[in-house]
Amino acid sequence: MLGATLAADAYLQRLNDEVQRVDSDALQRWADLVYQAWENDRFVFIFGNGGSGTTASHMAEDLGKSTLHERDLNDESKKRLKVLSLTDNAGWLMAVGNDLAYDQIFVQQLMNYGSEGDLVIAISGSGNSSNVLKAVDWANRHGLVTFGLTGYSGGKLKQIQADGLHVELDDMGMVESIHLCLFHWVLNDVFARINSEGRYAE
């Protein structure tokens, strides 16, 4: 926990340093995959545990609503991004966790919803969450596109994902914060492309 050993100014400096180390090409590929999902009418599925689970919820909400202009939200003809957080169906999560196993909570949903060509965004700070790994393995074997968001060493997720963005840092809080911070650029970039405005304008 870096915040337990660093004063506020030092913590902010460390956060800035870590953001500067992020692979901008990976960040661009993440945005490209989301845009391509919209372009090709594919679903985007997002999931993770704990803080990463709430990040998945946040990402799905923003991608579902904020890729459109507010003026277009009531336009039934406007093409929309199909996006779902697999962390948000409490009844299904509890039923699968109780009746099967906790490592099945995401893969069982993908079996119902997922199709070849859909995009999976799997979030795991450690990269070793078994429920995330089982879902990514299934997605890989069934023709879905997998993109991981990892921290620490990247764990097993970094080894099995098709692509991903890695924050090489042994601090869960900062890793989670950076994932969400970077996502907002992805959201803005996809918005600009969908709405044909503002992309890289000075």
C-alpha cells in the first residue's frame, strides 16, 4: 500500500510516473477493439473481482450511455454499443457461486451470451483470479477476442489473453486507479469516432 508509506505529494508523483510508463500502443489497441465491436455489432463483455468488478460496472455504464451524444439518447435509430458487465447480475452470481463454484460465475454467463467475434475485457490486478481465467480460456476457445487489464507481474491472464494492457506495479490500489483512468481516454476516443468529432483536435 504505497499510500501508507508515501506522503501525498510523493504519492501523486509516483502515480504520475506510473501513468507515464503505460504502453500507449496498448491503450490505442484497447480503444480500437471497442470501436470495432461497435462497428461490427459485436457485444463487449467486461468483468473482474472486487474493485475490478466495480470498475467493470463503471466501464459498462459509461460505454453504454456515454458513447452517444445526450441529444441522441432518445433516438431509437441511433446505433449503440452492445456492452454488459458480468459483475452486475447478483442473482446469477450467487446462484452459480453457490450451486457450481465461484470460478464459474463469469464463464457460465459467457456461455449464454457470448458469440464468436465478441470482445471480452477481463480485469485482474494479480492476473491470477480463477474465475477470470476460466472465462478468458472459454472465450479464446470459442472465437471471442480477449483483452486483459493486469497489474503486478500480469500473472496467468497476461499469458493467455490475446492482447492487453499491463500496469507493472505491485500496488493494487494504484493499479486499479490507473486502469479506470486510462479507460476514460478509451471512452472519449470511441465517442469521438462514433460521433465523427473532436478526435485529436487541438
